[in-house]
Amino acid sequence: MELYKKEEYYKIIGLCMEVHNVLGGGLLESVYKEALEIEFTNHKIPFRREKEFIYRLQRLYLKQKVLCRFCCLRQHYFRSESNKNVSG
């Protein structure tokens, strides 16, 4: 199976990895979010932060919602998380 919009995915993931490599691990999530905002802006990648998704089943809207940390290029959705318990 071929990855749709492969170059865009690689660019976004590469910037995320670069932010992590430069800042290191164990910081607050807000630090990574701010750094990613700067990187996406510098690389002219359109994004929105804290986008909320509401799901619908047939004609009914579900009460449960999902908060996406970043929405890039109107298609790539992901969460930024910091985890102090990662060993490696």
C-alpha cells in the first residue's frame, strides 16, 4: 500500500523528530507544542492547534469529542505528548 501524500508526512514527522532531538525528552507538552508551532510556521506548513472533532452517527451527534493537538495541511492530525517514563 502506498502512503498518500508521502512527502508531506515525511516533512511533518521530520520536524517533530528535529524538535525532539534539539529539545530532548522530559519537558512539558506546552514546550513541544510551541516549538512545533515555530517549526511549522518557518517551513510554511499550514496548521491549527487544539482542533476539536465531533463525531456523528447517522443523524445524531455523539457526546464524546476528540481534541487534536495539531491539524496540519488540513489532513494530518496528531497529538503531541511528553512522556517522562520512556526508557531507551
